[in-house]
Amino acid sequence: MIRFDRVSKRYAGGQLALRELTFEIGKGEMVFLTGHSGAGKSTLLRLLLMLERATRGQVLLDGRNLTTTPDRQAPAVRQGVGMIFQDHKLLADKSVFDNVALPLMIAGNRYADIRKRVRGALKMVGLEERERDWPLALSGGEQQRVGVARAVVAMPPVLLADEPTGNLDPDLSRELFGLFRNLNERGVTVLIASHDLDLIRRMRQRVLVLSEGKLVEDWVPKQGRRE
């Protein structure tokens, strides 16, 4: 589903953010990405969204080489990827319902289908009673759950999350990771960048560790380190 083949990324200012990354994530797998601040985690996710381009190597998503995919096809690529940001990125002037509906509206879905999917996504994250509220009326944890609902409402095969629990307390963090597990059990491929090592260990899933843009570890706690 996701494959990086000797991928490097150098920014215009000369900073080398990723160095010769090679790894593969299978369809339906759940993987955590960790490492120090500035290790390259966000850059890696941005490559999968075509918000950045690799300087060298190949980034493949479901068989499509994103390194050579034309910019005009980026919206189509992003329709197959749900993205959850640490700072929610909700539109303050739109209701919870409209925030979650946005990906479906952009895709041109019928309103009846949008209404059904949005309400289903909000029910999944426990916010079905808040669809008419404004984002600023919600707590930080509730806003993050709206972000999750928006990311999954179009039922994308791949879900990415960039430090999704960075502003949440431990209980809400566990709750959010539980939502990720439930989505993964439904067949969604999940890749989560996180600093929360204790919570990552409890999830007992595969872990990729970056350091200065390099992949330095690739292991699964319950099975031992990968060769």
C-alpha cells in the first residue's frame, strides 16, 4: 500500500530532511512513526499527500508513483488519503457538520449521501449530538474527534495522523488511539506520527523510528525487532 524506495528530501534552503528511506507498509497495516523533533516525520507524511516532492527515490501509494505523478492529479490522490492534524485545522466559520462534510462536498457527492455519511462519522467519534455546534464551542479533545470524523468520512483506504494527541490529556489520547485501532480493524491502513512512546508501546503495533531523516529502527513490540 505504501512504499518508500531510497527516498531523500532536501529543501530549497539546503536542509536534508529525509535520507535514503526505504520501507514498505502493507494494506491494512497499522504503523507508528516516531523520532525526535525535526527527525523528518511530518515531511514523510507530506510526501504521501503530495504537499512535498521527494528529491530522490520513489514514493509509491497503492501502486502509484507519487514522485512522478503530475500536480494536477494531486487532488485525486488526496481523496484516497485521510489526514488528521495536531491543530485540527477546522474552519471556525462552519458548523461541525459542514467541517466533516467538506471532503464529500469537494468530491461532488449528493447531499443525501453526505448527510448519511457525516452523521455516521460523527456517531463513530461520539459527537452525533454536536453537529450544529461551532468548532470553538468544543473542547480540544472534541475538536480533534471532529478532525478524525472529517478524515474518515469519505472512507479512504489510508489514514495519516501527524501528532494527533499532542494537545490531549492521557485519557483522551488513549481514546483517540482506540478509534484508530477500530478503523484499522475495518481494513484502513493507518500511519501515525507520535512522540507518545508509552502509548505506542501499549498499542503493540509496528514502529518506525527516524533520526536526522534516517530510518534507524523498524520493529514490532510483541514480536521483537524486524530483521
